Amino acid sequence: MKLHKARTIVIGAICFFAFSGSANAQLETKAPEQVAQSLVDAYNARNMDGILKAYAPDSTAYALPSGEVILKGHDEIRKKFARVLDPNFKLKVEVVNRIVDGKFVIDKEKIYGTADGKPVEFYGTVIYEITGGLIRKEWYLRQQQP
């Protein structure tokens, strides 16, 4: 009888800690602006693992205004960032302006540095949809040529 009671208490404690741990993990989910910043920080640190941690495994990137899918999933994201993390590219990202509206983060970014030893500087705008602490979708504004 005592063994059964002790076993019940141990199982109850394990369940309590397991469920309270998962509840705390949900409470500790990063805010959308923190996720967007973690991506910028990982990019500037040239940390591929950090970059991928910001994205959901099935994250999708779109071109605006066309809506064309330009990236889908970690494999394609890895290929995109592998090019810019190449040793011949020494690029940094600076967030010039950030707007946070619920689960959406809109960043106007300045990308600068050198590519193949030549100075580079350009600006871009990206919109992130972030839920559950991960980038689920993103949209890159493409400037239309007149």
C-alpha cells in the first residue's frame, strides 16, 4: 500500500513538473520584435544556426507586390544565407526603422559592407509574420523599375 502511494506521488510530481515546464516554455516565447532582432543579431554574428532558429521549419518568403514564393523551408533559407555569409561577403544589417503591429514586424534595413572587396550599401524592407516565437512568413518589397 505504501509503495503504491509513493509511486502515485512520484508520478504526480513528474506530471506536475512536465506540464508546468511546458506552460513556462509557452510563457517564455519571445515577442515578435525580439524574434526579428534575434535574426538581425545572428546575421551580423554570421551565425547560421542562430538564423535558422528564428524561422519555423516551414517558413515561407514572398516577393511583394507579386506574391511570388521566393523561399520555403529551412533548406532554402540556409542556401540564401550561405551566399551572404560567404567569406567574400562582409555584410552587416542595421535596422533603420521598425514598426511592430501585433504579430507583424516591419523592418526598413540598411545592408552595408563589402562584397568581393567592393563597398556595398543598399536598403530593403521586409515584413515578418511571427507567431509562437518563430518567423512563419515574410514579405520582401521589390522596387518596381519605371
